[in-house]
Amino acid sequence: MGVQISPSILSADFAELAVECERVAGYADWLHVDVMDNHFVPNLTLGLPVVAALLRRVSTPIDCHLMIDDPDRWAPQYAEAGVGSVTFHVEAAANPKALARSLRAAGSRAGAALKPATDVDSYADLLRELDMLLIMTVEPGFGGQGFLDSMLPKVRRARALVGDLQLWIQVDGGIGEGTIEACAEAGADVFVAGSAVYGAADPAQACRRMRAQAEQATAKSWWCGT
Ligand code: DX5
Ligand code: ZN
């Protein structure tokens, strides 16, 4: 599939969401929508009604990152609404394997996210149930935080565990022109960026530049180099 860019609308103007989404149309592979419930993380954003409204207005596929308790109960509804990729946190899920299967059965790609302290090896058996693994590179909850360099070995380990599986590795948190190359080199192929895109004067050009950087770094990487 190659490099994919997923701008996070958490850093966009919430009063102008559909307009903000269109600013990256043609430059973004996905729109990353952060759902926070003020329980799993200490912040509150938006939920299914807003996501459903965006699905009606926006042409770019939506990548929902659910930072919520009890995703076993709530996540399938996002898939049924037409979200292209639904990611839940393994720390919150009672039965990650069954949840991943129900997301796929509802027609979505299934993603699982790991907080910085969550070990990837513990979830090696889950990988075959997934379409994407999200390695958080900040503590989930807020945009604009500094990238955790200590997550790079985890990305590398995740890429090794993925092997020949058709599984994307997403990184989220502190991704920008200064950090995207290291993530691509380590093994990530889907890049979420909030402040680096929506804080830029031209969000579309920020996507274009980051994609070019990631593609160059991937071509030289240990896992994809030729
Ligand atoms: C944080 C969210 C991120 C956030 C990233 O919990 O999951 O998607 O928008 O923002 P930046 O790119 O500014 O770190
Ligand atoms: Zn996110």
C-alpha cells in the first residue's frame, strides 16, 4: 500500500469541520477522527452523531481512533455507520479478538491501539485479526504533545512481528517533519498528524511534504529497503 497520511482533525477548527476536512482532500488518504469520552482519557471530543454527519459531507475515508471505555459495546456502531477504519484501544477492550472480528463483519477495517506503556509482544496473537496496529507515540488525550522517541523500538518490534501479514502500522502523536522519517524507517506506514497539518499555513502542502519525507525514508529502511 505504501505511505499513507491521516491528518487528525483534533487540531482543526471544530466550528468548521467539513470545510477543514476539504482543505486536505486529495492530499490525505484518511481523515483521523479522535473520539474521546472523558473516561478512558481526560478529554472529551465528539461521538457518533458528528462522525455520521462528516461521513455525509466528506469524500476522504474516515479513520476513527476511539479513546473510549467499553469499545466492545460502542465501536461496532462506528463500523455500521460507514467508517472505513475503526481503531479501539486494547487496554479498554474486554475481548479484542471478538471486537476486531465484529468490526470486519460490519464492513470496516479493524484497528487496535497501544498506549505507550502497553507492550506489543503481548498482542502478537491478535495481529492476524487486525488490519492496522496503532502505536501511540504520545499519551493519548491531547494534540500538540512532544513525540516519544522511546516508542521507536516498539514500532520496529511491531514491524518484525507483522512479517508477511497485510497489516498497516500507524503512528499517532507528535508526528511532523522532524519525526516522520524516523517512524517510517522504524516500520510505520500510516502517519497521523494533527498540529503539523492543521497548524501549518497550508495543510495540504504539509501533507505533501510529509508524504515525500516518509516515502524517501521508507525506501532506505531496514524493513522495506531495496
Ligand atoms: C492524541 C490523538 C492524536 C492527536 C495528535 O491522543 O490521538 O490523534 O490529534 O496530535 P498531534 O499530531 O498534534 O500530536
Ligand atoms: Zn488519534
